[in-house]
Amino acid sequence: MKKIVILSALLFALTNISCSVLQTISNVSRLRFKLGTVNQVKVNGISVEGKKSISDFSPLELLNITGTVAKGTLPVSFILNVEAKNPNDGTGGYARTDIGIKSFPWKLYIDNKETISGNLDNPVTVPGVGEVTNIPLRIDVDLFKFFKDQNYKSLINLVFAISGSHGYSSKLALFAQPTISTGIIDIKYPSELKIVDTEFTN
């Protein structure tokens, strides 16, 4: 009789643990990502802020850029902000759940071409408050390496397209395979997510 009671207690506990894990997985699956603003765009160290065409560069800046391209390189840097939204705020039948992003290996596509890859410097927590958490990614890429068939004017226009007229860019896409945690279990996404600026992806 004692064995039956113990076995029943274990089964009950396992059932509760399984339900908890399933609920956690369900909550985690609701985490969504979208590309946000692009800012601090620089080409060979020259800020693109306030510039919308090649004519906005000074003669000295243009000489700097053309000289760099002539040497077979064009370093571009910017901050790509990834927006993470965790709707598990305790409403709609879902428990309030903070979600940690432990790893976020990503690949950056520019104009549909795969370029560089990277990961988070540190884990990020996305609180269960239904609001957007910003994840800034520092991007440093040599555009000439991936678009060497284009002249410097085309490359500069690509830089403007990356920066976007309002800070958002339709030329960028991020493929990422996050590993996330709620403190109970770690879950690695089974496949890569395509993250763009038009809608949240989960």
C-alpha cells in the first residue's frame, strides 16, 4: 500500500512537472523578433547621419571613400537594433513569464546576400510585460568584400539603403537560431528564424 502511495505521488509530481514544462514551452514559443532601427551608420569612419545622397559628402570625404574603394575595401559600421517582444504578461490565459536569451547566433544578409555572422556579447532578458525590448547588435562589415562588382557610387547608395530613410532598412535581414530560457529549461530553436523589419517573427 505504501509503495502505491509513493508511486502515485511520483506520478502526480511528474505530471505537474510535465505540465509546467509544457506551459513554459508554450510561453517561450510566443516570443517574437523584428528588426528595428538602424543608426550610427559610418562608412570608413565617416558618419552618414543627415546625408541622403553622394553630393552630401564633402570633397575630402569623397576622396577618403574613393581612395578606400581603390584599395579594395569599404568598411561600414552601424548599430542594428533587434526588437524582441514577450507578450507573456499574465493576461489572456498565459502566465507572466520573463524569458532570457542565452545565445543568439545570427547571420546578416544585405540585399539578399549573406555577409557576416555573430552572437550576443551577453545574455538578454525580455521581461513578460508585453512591451518591446531592444537588442543592439554592433555590425562591422566590409561591403567591398561582398559587393566588389559594384562601383563606389553603387556601394554608397547601398550604404544609404542600409541606413533607411527613417532608420529602418528593407535591405537587411537577419537569420538567427536563439537559445532561450525561463529558468526551468533551456530551449534551442529547431531552425533559424528570418527576422526582417516588416513584421514580428516567432
